[in-house]
Amino acid sequence: MTVATDATQYSQGDIVTITVHNAGPSLALFASSPPCYIYRIGTPECVYGCIGLPILWEMYVGETIILAYDPSEDAVADPIGWYRVELNGTSIDPGSILHCDYRMLEIVPIGSGSWGGVKALFR
């Protein structure tokens, strides 16, 4: 069982893609849906999956789930800082990775001195 994000750093407003995969050899058991939650490290702030549906379900060997979390879905984007994605499930398989971290960075305004500003000159 593994959980991973598609990047380790995001700008505020970027979509965080989360991949949950059960490589086996055992069935994984989850206690809620969605299969993971996201919280800001160092604070009690949970930003996604905090109150999941209380259902028991299994993830079969070889199964993969891909989730897209939009940190700016609410009126205010998630603040800058470190975040942890943690699975709501259990796995006894060796080599399981049940959490991963990413960093939310401040949006860099597009200006003439930024890479986005340089790219805009050639569009």
C-alpha cells in the first residue's frame, strides 16, 4: 500500500494529485471514504477528508485510486506551509508507505522578472 502526490511542491491554487496504490500481497482495509486526509503539519488544521463517510471497504491487490484535491476550492486557498497526506486505511504489507508530505508555496506574481513573465513574452 502506498500513497504519493505528483509533486513535492505546489503553488497556491495548483491541483494536488494523490495516487493510492495497493501493490499487495494483501487486501487493504479502509474505515472511511475518501481513503486519505490532508492536514497542515504543525497545526491541527485538516484541509481534506477530515470527516469521511464512515464505511468499511477493501482495496484489492493491484488496485489504484487517483484523487484530485483543489486547495483553492474554498473561498480562501490553503496557506503556505507543509502538508501531510495520510491514509485512512491499514496495511500489514512490507514496504507500505501510508503517508507523504508536500509543501504549499506562495504564488509568485507574473512580472517581467519572473519565468512566467519571460514565457509570456514569447506567446
